[in-house]
Amino acid sequence: MAKTLKVGLIGLGDIALAHVPGWQASPHTELVAGSYLRPARREIWQQAQTGMKFYDHPADLIADSDLDIIDICSPNMFHTEQVVAALEAGKHVICEKPLAPTPAEIRKMIAARDRSGKLLMTAQHMRYRGASRALKAEIDKGALGEVYHARAWWLRRSDLPPRPTFIYKDRAGGGACIDIGVHVLDMALWLMGYPQPVTVSGTARIGLAHHAGAFTTYEAGLVPPDVDVEDFAAGLVRFENGATLVLEVSWLLHHQPREDVKVWLYGAEGGCQWPSAQLHFSDYEAQQLVDTQLVWTEDPLGPHALECMDFAQAIVEGRPSPVPPEQSLVVQVILDGIYRSQVQGREVRLS
Ligand SMILES: NC(=O)c1ccc[n+]([C@@H]2O[C@H](COP(=O)([O-])OP(=O)(O)OC[C@H]3O[C@@H](n4cnc5c(N)ncnc54)[C@H](O)[C@@H]3O)[C@@H](O)[C@H]2O)c1
């Protein structure tokens, strides 16, 4: 029986709470420490996590020689410094998305990971939904044939998260692209088998956030007037294998009331959509259209918990990182390309 891996959490906000059940349910881990508390949060965590020790500063938690895994749930702009420090201290690291807001920072993390010999995983929890697993298994069996086009979008009509973690460039690194774009882009690329992108033409702009009276239903209130990141972005990506992908993301858009989140893949033999996990084919002999609904079960623990458990399992089994930073680098290279394309007003090369 392998020794229990001791886990320390950095950034005790909303998403950290979603990771806790995973560390508690894994047979391989024990959640023992957390750091950087707002006084209001301290009480919630002390009540919920009896036995956890708390550090005021992340550096002190990282220096704790008892810990084997550091789980980083701080705002985006602190990820790089904390991931690199944790790897250098000899810990395995799981870090919330976006792994970092720029490709250069992810490259630094990859170098630190290589020096440390430890595992680094991005917390892309959507891969752990039942529908995602079911669809990925079908695609990997070749159900779609060669995939030549994908569409990925996450469109919200009035759902801009008004907290500093998300809406200021110096904290978040970007807006809708970085917050929700990374999820659907990772999903599309993962389902496609992570082809190598070569160019992107994109736009990233503040569409409605600076409109007088702009409001958000996210935490019901006015949009802070000094938002300095994009609330809308779109891009067309071309890949080395000839495939293409269209991405659209928004926090504020004159769109349908309900949040609209989808990925579609189109291949030579079939198409599919996520998250409904439906497949679409043509029976050429019978000249008929055929639709298939995949069936899956959802684990009651939920995808955030499952990703943490899988990370621990990968460490114990000596498997590679379930979501390697090299894949998050591809995501960030594309998003960075969209930003550059907006500034330059033309298609840009990604390699
Ligand atoms: N996977 C998902 O579905 C999902 C959802 C929401 C957020 N996230 C990601 O999780 C991260 C945190 O988001 P959140 O919604 O929990 O934000 P949040 O604002 O609720 O929490 C962030 C926490 O980090 C603390 N903090 C601030 N500066 C810090 C520092 N230098 N070091 C350590 N902690 C610090 C804050 O006090 C706060 O408690 C972000 O990277 C975000 O993109 C992921």
C-alpha cells in the first residue's frame, strides 16, 4: 500500500471548495493544509475542515515538508510563481485553469516540471463529466473518421463575473477567453486529439461591458466600469493536419437567455456534439441520416472531485499527468494568437 499523499490547498475561494470532496474521497490523499485566507473565509474553512492547518502565506505552505501535492486555486496571475515554487520544492502540482494567462509562463512551468521530475496537471474538470468521457471513447474508436472541422462556443447573455479575479488584466490576464474560452477550447482540442495549430484570425473586444448601465446577472449588479478585459472574442484556427476550428466566447452578448455552451466536431464518417453526447452519421447505402444518443452515468462526486482523484491515482500508478501542461500551452498559444490578431488586424502565425 502506497503512503498517503498529503495535500495543501492555495487560494481558498469558491473553486477550492469544489476540490475538497475529491481529496477526501481519494483512497490515496489526505487534505491537511491551506493558505491565504480572507478573514471572512477563514471561519467557513475552519468549520468545514477540522484538522487542517492554515498558513497566512502560500510560501509557508509550499515550504511544508509534510506535503506531497499542492493544489493551486488562487487567481490566475499568481499561478506561475506558485506552480514553479511548488515544483522546485519537490511537490506534485495540480493548478486551476487557465494554467497561466500567457504561453511564456506555461513554458516556465514546463521547464520547472522537467527539472523536478514531478507531475503537473491543469484542472480541466469538464473532461471528467460523464458525457465527455463517453464521447471521447467513441471518437478514439474512430467513430467520426478524420475530423476536419470543429466549432466551440460559450456564450452568456449577461453573466460577467464581477470579481477582481476575473475582470482586471493584471489579475486575470484576460477576459472571457481566459475564463470560459479555455474550457471549450480544451474540450474541442481534446476530442480532436490535440492537433498542432498553425494560424489564427481573431477578435477580442469589450463589446457591451462599457455600455452605460451594463449589468450582470452573475452576482446581480452593475458591471464595474473599469473592466479592462474582453467580454467577447472569436477566432478561426487552422491546424497542421488541415483541420479548422471556430471559437466564440462571451460574457455579455445580445443572445438567448440561457447560457449556450457547445462543442461540435465534423469528420469524414460522422459528427458529434458535446455536452449532449449525440452522434450524427449518414447511411450512404440506405440513403438515410442516422442519429445516435450515447448513454453515460454521472459520478455523484462531480467532475472537480474526479479530476483531483485521478491526479492522485496517476501519481500512485506512475502514469503521466492526466492533463499535461503541453496541452494547456496549445490552448494558451491559440488565445494569445487571438489577442495578437486583434491588435494586428490580420491572421497571425502560431509557431
Ligand atoms: N474549473 C472551474 O470551473 C473554475 C471555476 C471558477 C474559477 N476557476 C479558477 O480558479 C481560480 C480561482 O477562482 P475562484 O473562483 O475560486 O476565485 P475566488 O476569488 O473565489 O478565490 C480566489 C482566492 O484566492 C485568494 N488569493 C488572492 N490572492 C492570492 C495569492 N497571491 N495567493 C493565494 N491565494 C490568493 C483569495 O483570497 C481568494 O480566497 C482561478 O484561476 C479561476 O480561473 C475555475
